[in-house]
Amino acid sequence: MNKILKRIIAGTAISALALTAFFMDLRKDVTSIAAESPKAAEAAVTDAPKYVFLFIGDGMSYPQIQAASDYLGAMGQIRSSDILTGNKYLDFMKFPVAGSAITYDSTSFCPDSASTATSLSTGYKTYSGIINMDETQTIAYETISEKLKKQLGYKIGIISTVNLNHATPAAFYAHQPSRNNYYAIGLEMIESDFEYFAGGALKNITGDDKTKPQENLYAVAEKSGYKVINTQNEAELLTAADGKAIIIGETLADSDSLSYANDVKAGEWELKDYVKKGIEVLDNDNGFFMMVEGGKIDWACHANDAGSTIADTIALDDAVGEAISFYNRHPLETLIIVTGDHETGGLTIGYAGTDYDTYLTNLSNQKLSYAKFDTDYVSKYKENNTSFETVLKDIKENFGLLTSNDSQASENPKLVLTSYEYNLLKTAYDKTMGRNSTERSQEEYILYGSYEPLTVTITHLLNNKSGISFSSYAHTGLPVGVFAKGTGATLFEGYYDNTEIYDNLANLLKVK
Ligand SMILES: [Zn+2]
């Protein structure tokens, strides 16, 4: 036998032995940990935090966080807390405790927001699409927020950048066999009696079946004693004395076309403002629990729009900043957790076409979200049968991509479309303008998903020229980060199942 082969075989044998020993050790460890349950023991002796913030970046895993952080670094922008160190972290990345949570559900290794939020709020796995019920859809689970309200008298706030009866917020107050039961979810939201809701408009306010209209959900809410607020002006004036309230963000309305963080106008409320107001109205001596969802991180990742993903991740970090300010005033009584529910899009930093290089500053040329480009531009292209030449001008204006004959091409070589890229864009334009065909071949689905071919091709090209790529239009099986700061934070160290986030919270807060 030749020497090299012998060495490989010997090496393999040693590795196998070492691995077996490692796994036996691991099994021993797991058994003893289970027997002693040190986390439960630790939770039992730790004072329960009076103020709990749970931030959920929908679709936010490590790639979304790191891409946002790297983008800020590339742009030379340093987050407020890092001025002294010069690091390029988001504020929550600097929390003293970090862990990872595994996200699979009873359906898939690539779970959805209904089942994963169920795991976070109740500690149970279930099928994708189900809100706080078991796989047989017969047993309803009580949520951490319901328990805190009922057993400890905490005030509860639920905040989201998407519709308030969408899966993630719903998982903190509703119990439904389907996440699409929007009307029933809306009724449960009102029945929850939670003190503060803020976010996007309720979906299906007069019922899920348009042919059988039911009482308007906002009217039901008002009858139940909620102050329903529809303008930023009124929201600014809201105080705790107004009692329980539902704030509907003016531009977070029932559409995904407005107010991605990329589209927010000067003076318009962002996620952090809804959190700040929430703190103001929920603050009380008994305590509060606030769930804050950055829901459009997910929507932007589905659409493979890296620029909007990054902007919404930064907006979530800004909202966490409000919780950090509160923590600084109540450091011994506050717990802040920042996590995701699952990864979306198979985002990564790196692209086959740019090898080891990234050009993240290219993304700063993107002026609006894919959704706003669809509404403000593409819909008009279809109406007016706009020429490709005119469309190219808008693409330059809004995304910075240039054709090789553009006067600015020589100064911005990293933004110049190659002939291969130009052809991809032209093909997508033709597909978008050829309105009759919504049907997609396998090849077209891989190119465009279910999105507007022109728009998704523009974001793909800008992503790729920046050294960023996506591998899916759906959710993936990556674990998510869990960042914790404050009373009980150490419980969230390690690599564990997402249901343990609930278990740790329930043990720490001593609810049953
Ligand atoms: Zn999603």
C-alpha cells in the first residue's frame, strides 16, 4: 500500500475513534444537563425582569445581520454605541450574550412564520401555517404574552412593520388552525385586551369571505374600548391616560408597497417611533412585555432585494436602540432579546461572479424598495408601453446601474452592466411588458420567482454587482441568532431549539 493511502486510512481510523469518544462525551453531557436542568435552576434563582422586550426580525438570520453590518462598515458609517471602538456592529450585535436557535417546524426544515412564532411564544413545534395550535388543530396553546397579562398583570405591547393580524404578531394573541383566518385573528386581537398595538392595517377587516361581510374590525375594537388611531398626528398625542390603543401606521397600510425603511419620508414615523410611544404608554410599576417585529426584512428577502433588507434590518436595530435607552434607566429590571424566526431568501455575502470581492457601497445607489419601484414605475411602464431606453434611465436614477455607453460609465466601472447582464435585463423587460403571461417555466421561476421580472432582475443585478446573492425566494433552514442583554440574559447562551426561547422566558418570568 502506498504511504499516502496508509496515512489517510490511519488518520480516518483515529478521527473515527475521536469522533465516537466525542459523541459519547456529548451524550453524557446532554444526559447530565437534562437531569440537572441548570438553566431552569438558574432561572429559578434569578429575579424576574419587570420589563421584557422581544424583537423579532422576520426572516432575519446571520446573513441579514452581517450584511447590514458590513454595508455600514463599507459606507464608513459607525453605529452610535461603537464610536469609541470603531467597530461596524449593529447595536444589538454588541449585547453581552449571544446564542443560536434552530428553527425547523413540524412540516419542514424550512419553516414559516406562523409555526416559528408559535415556538417562540408557546414553546411548541407545530405545522407551518398554524398559529398556536397543535398539529391536529384541536389543542390551543396559551402564549407567553397572555400568561404575563393574566398571571402577573404585565401590560402588553405588540408592534409590527407589517399587518397587525399577520402571522408573527398574531402568534402572541391568537390561536387559529390557519394564519389566513385574518378576520378571526383580528377578533382575537381585540379579545386579548392587550394595552398597545401598533403597526400595519388589519387585513380583511370585514371578513375573509368578501361575499359575506361582517362587522368592521375597527368598529368591534372601538366597542371593546380600544382607541383606534389612524394618523401620525393622533399617535403623537397618545398617552397612557387614553387607555388601550391600536395605532395603524398611515403608510403601513394593507399593502406591501409602502414604507419599507428605504421608502420612509422625512418626518414619517419609523419602527423606533412606535416602540418609543409603546414604552411611554406601557411603562408601569407592575411591568410590561413588548414584542416588536421587523416584518419587512422577510418581505424584502422574498423579493431578493438586498438594499431594502439591509435598510429594514438597520431600522430594527434603531428600534432596539429605544429599548437600550429604557434599559439604561432600569438596568436591573429589564431584559432585551433580539432574534429572528427563520432565514428568508438564502442570502449570502459573496457571489460567484465577483469571486472574493464585494462592492457593498454599490447598494447605496438604491433609492427605493422593489415594491415602490413596482407601484411608482413598473405599473406606469405597462400603462404607457414605455421604451427600454426610458426604463434604463429610471434604473440609473433609482439603482445606479449604467450601460457601457453612459457618460458616467468610466467613473463607476463597478456599476456598468456587462453585455451578459444587459441581456438579462432586456429579457426581463420584455417579459414584464408582455403582460399576458403570468405563467412561469422552471427557468423563469428560478430567474424571477413570482415577482415582476424587470424589478427582480434589477435587484439581482445590483446585489450581484455588490457581491451579494440569494439562493431562494422562500425561507431556508439556517439557525437564527439570539442576542440578549439584561436580567436573565445568560439563559440565552448556547446552541438550542427555538422552543427553548419560550422555556427560558417562562422559567425566568415564573409563569405556568
Ligand atoms: Zn416569509
